[in-house]
Amino acid sequence: MRIRLKLVLAITGMVSAMVILLSALYLSQLLSERIQQSYRHTDIAALQVMLAARAAIEHGMAHVTLPPNNPDALNEAVTRALQQDAALHLMLSSFIRYEPTIYDINIAGSNGTILLSTDPLYQGHAMPHQPSFVSLQQQTAWQKFRIVFGPPAVYAVDARLDRNHAPFLTVRVGVRTTFLRSQLAPWLLAEFIIVVLSVLLTIVLAALLSNMALHPLQVISDRLDQFMLAEPQPASEPELMLAKSDEISRVSSKIERIGQRMRSVEEVFTALKENLDQVLENLQDGVMLFTQDARVVMVSDSVEHFLGMTRQQMLGLELHDIFDRQSTLGQVVRRAFNARVMLMQEEVITETGRRIQVSLDFIHSEDPTTPSDTLGALLTLHDTESMRKIENELEVSRRLADLGRLTSGVGHEVKNPINAIVVHLELLREKLARNDSSAERHVDVIHNEIRRLDRVVQTLIDFSRPVELDLAMHDLRSIVTSVLTLAEPDLAQRSVHVVSLMPSSPVYVRVDADMIQQALLNVLLNGAQSMANGGELRVELRQHGHEASLRIRDQGCGIPREILSRIFNLYFTTKRDGTGIGLAMTYRILQLHNGSVQVESEVDVGTQFTLRLPVASLPEPKSIVSASAG
């Protein structure tokens, strides 16, 4: 059997099954509603007979005097009243004649004996056992159908009259299933014919529609051949068998071959994309690739530092939505892009004084017939100021390294002579203690100076000695908070108000918490000391990709430009009681953690230190060390 025929039969069978199922549900619902309607009519008839019987008893026994405690006399009087009431007889006969589903009506006394019946043969006999009509209603649709169209049966609907909280009179209306069948059969037959016609019509329409839906497969197959652009090759045996099969198999095979080609291309593309992402992550320059309609399709991580927008925000946007026409950089880029003018390392000075080199190259089509068509553009942003800062940092690092080597050698050479001098001074103190008191004063001065020289040399040795870092995973927010808490008394004494801005999510770094706390404390106290009259000290922590930056900005006196490059030199200080060790130690601690520290200052405005540390990957919960533990 051909696949097309199988598919047509499957669709047709599925649709037909759904139609048949819904039709069966519809018929069963109609059957239940008709039976429920018949029950309501019968129940109303039973209540009407009960009311008529009660009226007949009240009328017939109005002038009858009965002996007390004589149930037989009461039963006989009730029977006589019921049988002699013409209105009750007329009602019973009208129900039997005009209600098509009512089979008989019986009125029984308290002892269960029938006092009055539409069938004279039942009078004087016990009430026959008949199933309740309610039990018929509680059956399933299929059981209802079997009962109604099965062997004849009578179902009863009862109405009861109580006297002195005991059954006194019972009216039972019997409904015969053959009567229900005669009422239900005509409309059930009509509905069944409609359902059958609907099923047949649905089958025909399903077959036609499925055939029409499969007809375009040949067109799809031809277009797939054009898409593959493959020259015909000698057909193998499976391909010859496929050619004799139907369109679905041929199209499926062609799609599979195209899928294999696309998977191969996707693998190559994925490898190229990974290599490109690695290159872009390591680039210091900002690189942006635009399509012909000026939309961004590729952005390097460094662009975020130039424009203040994340990669996710920029991807898919137009160039005019990214570069503001009010900014100097935006004006240059928009003007060049609109005019299709290439830029070659054009230097732009932004509103903040930042110097950026801008390069814009347009990508043209290689088709010789349309060489002027522009496929896209490549924009490169180069931060010349950052390069100069990096060069300055390298120079400071070189100086610190040279100084470390120098102080290490000097310390070892000077410490031994100092020890010898101390020993001899002690001997000299003992010899001069008894003779000349003035000589002791000079000896004390020499002794104190030698001790001061010893402390200086010891500081040089400690600064140049290799440090073993106790690295652990920490949330940088907790470290900053603990430092602020530690420095709070000193800051409050100087009338310094701290504004702390922390991200909502953790910033994990792998550091020596004690050393990082010392580095941050040096910068905080340095900023507080620069504000003689107090002020605001702003501490802001951010995470940019794989780097965490902590900005500490004060409102102090600022640092003159001519000495800004020397503040990280060991023993360099402008304070009267300063040691010149704090900032140098901060610089060294950041270097030991593969981080960096930058400073921006303006005289009489303030100074901003920016400390950067590499962000660690998300640790396991057990490996996270709280700040309190550090």
C-alpha cells in the first residue's frame, strides 16, 4: 500500500472516529434528556393524583363517623371515598389516555393493598414490586439504551401521603419501557440518520482535503532539487526503489540529505563562532559589525566600556538608536555612516575628556556587476587614554619591581652591621655609665636613630618578600561591607558620610580576604583624610562581564596632575605624618590578585580610585566563604 494512501486512510479514519465519538456523546445526551423529561412529567402526574386523592378522601369522609382505634373501618371508608369520587376517576382515565408513557396508576393504603387502580384486576391486591424510575436515570447511556429498547419493563414513580408521621396513602405511576421506546424511536432514528450522513460527509471531505494537502509535495520536491543545486549522479539501488515510491518518501529523503549538509555547515559555523568569541573577548578595542540596514549583528565585550550599554541591549538595534546625535562620538559615527565615508583612526574627544580613535570600514560586494553595493560596515573604537594608563601602570610596576629587588638586597646588607652597632653601643653604654653623663645622651640619640633605620629596613624587607596568598571564594560585597564597618568610627569622627551602592546579586572573587580588606581600608582612610571638613565618600561595586570594579570617590582636596603618577611609589607621601606605604601596598595587593587600580583626580573636586578584580565562576555552596570567616 502506498504511503499517500496510508496517510489519506489514517487522516480519514481519525476524523471519522472523532465524528462518531462526538455523535455518540450527542445521542446519549439526548437520550438522557428525554428520559429526564419523561420522569418530570410522570412525577407531576403522581403529585396531581395524590392531591386529587386527598381531596376525594376529605370530601367523602366529611360526614362519616368512625369508631376509634379501628384501622379496618378507616381503610374501608377511604376505599369507598376514593372509588366514589368521579373527579379522581376522570383524572386517572385522562392520564392513561393522553400521557403516552404512563402504563398504569395505583393508589395503595397504609398496609400496601391497592385501593384504586386504572387496572381493575389490581384492586384489592398488594402493590406489585416495580423498579424505581430513578434507578433508570442513574444508568449509563448504553444501559439506558438497552433497557428502553430491550424486553418490556415497568418503572415506577411514587408519591406518598403521611398521617401521624406514618405512611397513609401511596400513589404509584408506572412507566412502561415500550411506551418510552415508541416516543424515543422516531427522533432517535432521525438523529441517527443525521449522524450517519455527517460521518459519511466528513469521511469524503477528509479524504478530499488530505489528498489536496498532499498534492503540493511534488512541487516541494522539485524546489528541493533546485535548492540542493546538485548535479545528477548515478542512482544506487535504494535510490531506484525510492524513485518508484511516492512523493512523501522522496521528499523525506531529500530533506534528510539537506539536513546532513546543514548539520555539517552548522558544525563549521559553531567552531568559527567559538573562535570568534574568544578573539572578541580578548580584544581591548571595541568592535561592532553592522548589516546593510545599519543593524548590529556582532559586538565585542569592550564596547560596553565605550557606550555604557550591554551586548544584549545593542544586538539587533540600529546604529542611530545606539549613537546619540547629541554626543560628539555619535555625531562623528552617524555622519560618516550616512555619507558612506570611511574613517581611519580619527581621534574624538568625548564630553568627559576621553580620547577615542574611531575607524569605520564599509564591506562591499565582490560581484563585479555590482561593486558599489554595501553589505555592511565594521566599526572599531580604540581608547588611547586607556593604553596610556596601561603603559603608566606597567612603568609603575617596573619601578616597584626594581625597588623591591633593591630594597631586598639593601636590607640584607644593612641589617647585619646594624646588629653589630647595637651590640657595641650597649657595651659603650655600660662603660660610660659611670664617668660622663653627656656621652650617654649622644649614645641614646645614635641608638634611637639606628632603631628607626632598622624599622625602615624591616619595612623594605617585608614589602619585597614573596607573599603566600590564602585564596578562597568570597562575595566581594561582604568584604566591602566588613571594611566599611571597620572604618565607620574613624569616618564618623572625621564627619565623612558613606554612600554605598552594591549590586543585588553576589559578586564572587577568589582572593585573600585579609589582604583585600587591607587594600580597601588604605584607600578608604586615604580618601577620608583628604576631606579636612568632612564630606561624602561614595563606594560603588559593579560587575562587568568577567571583571568586578569597585569605585571609591571622595570630595577631598584632590591630587595635582604633576604628582598623580607618583602616588603609588613606595615612601612617597604629601602628608606631614604619612608613611608613603599604604597606596604602594594597595597597588601590590591588587597585582598579586591579577587585578589593577586606577586613579582619577581633580584638584579641589575630589579623587576616584577604581579597583578591579577578576570575577570567579559560580562556586559550589560549600566552597563559599563568608566575610566574617575571613
